[in-house]
Amino acid sequence: MKNKNIILNSFLKSFADIWKNKSAFLLLFILQILFFWSLFSTSVKYQTRILEDSQAISDYLSRQKLDEISIAQNVMQQKDILGEDPLLIGRHFNEIAKNFRAYLAIFFISLAAFLSFAWSWANKLTGKMKFNELNRLFTRNLVIALLYLTLMFLFFYSLFNIPIAQAADVGIFAKYVPFLIAAPIMAYFMLVSLSLPYSIRLNKILQRTLSIGIKKAHYVLSAHFINIILLAIPIILLYYFFEENLPILILSLAAIVFSFVFGKIFMVNIVEKLGNL
């Protein structure tokens, strides 16, 4: 019953905070849209480059005769079995890796900045906060986001910073399986850390994060479950009405953005109450 009261009270308080701070909520809502748009634009830009290089490799290989007879003739004539310009494959592969690393760098830097401001603003929205307190919270959250995301970035960077000779070795991915398992756990604790009140200093973050994230995990997981449901409903509507009903399509997109914004406010309220238990 106590569990339900905390979840329900935090849920209702989140709506009350939004109603009392409409301007602050609208700013966070617009910021979320801008972040999605910038992420989409950046993804299209770098995915286009990666696809162009991939297509160049595919087109080059399609022009080569790779049957047994042609390969045998090339070997006897001391020609490269991959054609007149075999280094083309390596050049385009390196371009793919370079563009992917650049995309990851831009993505993680943008994500760290967005998470820092968005969670700080959500914290401000749920309670009164002076400018210097907001500034301190933003700095703290930026450090937190960079610490967590840097670990994830190093994984992806190392994954694509390999020689082309090893790229086809499927076994090379096996050593990253433990990190793929650990990544959701890291994201879980990162959201708890970002939701902590501004009064918690940086040197106390780890202790409070572990205390709430482990000892009171059932509360936090319940909040995540509710947030997932709130996100899933408009996504389902978007899927079914994507090409049929424009008003529902627009409302579904707005509801998706709302679910992300509300989820931050809800998490801040949950973590605040858990910290007072």
C-alpha cells in the first residue's frame, strides 16, 4: 500500500506541477522536440554518408568476377582477386568507420547536454529553485551524464575502431556482450542520479544513487513501467493511424513528446520522495 501511495502521489503531483508551471513545461516540451529534430537531422546526414560508402563497396564488388575460374586466372596472372583497385574497399570502409565515430561523438555530446539541462529544468519545475541553484544542478548533472555516457561511447568507439581485416570476424563482438548487458543497468542508475535533488552534492551522488537504485528498486522500476506504458500507447496509435487519420497522427506525436517530458518530471518526484523515506 505504501508503494502504491508513493507511486500514485508522485504521479498526481507531476500533473499538478505541470499545471502550476505551464510556461516551464512548455519550454521543456519544445526543447524535447528540438532535441528529437536535431537528432533526426544528424542521423539522416551521417546515415546518408555511410550508405553512400556502403553502396560504393557493393557496386565495386558487383563488378568483379569472383567465380572460381576468374579467381584462378587472376592468381596465375598475379593479379589481385579483388580487381584493379582493391584499396577502394578499405578507403570506403575507413570512411564508414570515421563517419560512424563522428556521429556517435555528436550524438553523445548532444545527449549529455540535453539530459543535463532537461533533468535540471524538470527538477526546477517540481519545486522552487534560484538561478544559482539551477546553474549548480546543471553543472552537476552535466558531469554525471558525461561520466555515464563516456563509458558507453568508449564501447562503441572501440567497436568501430578496428582494422578492416578483423571486421568480418564475428567473434570479435563476443567480448562486448557483457557491456551490452551492463548498458541498460548503467542507464538505469544514470536516470536515478540525474533525478536527485539539487541539494545532493557531487561527492554524495554515488552513495545516494546506489541506495535508491538498489534498496528501493521496486519503486523506480514501477515508475519506469508506467513511463513505458505512457510511451507505448501513442506509439501504437501512431502505428495504426500513420496513413489514415492526420489529427490522431499529430496527437500521437505530441503524446510521444509529452510522455518523455512527463517521464522526467515523474522520475524527479519519485526519487525526491524515496530520498525522504
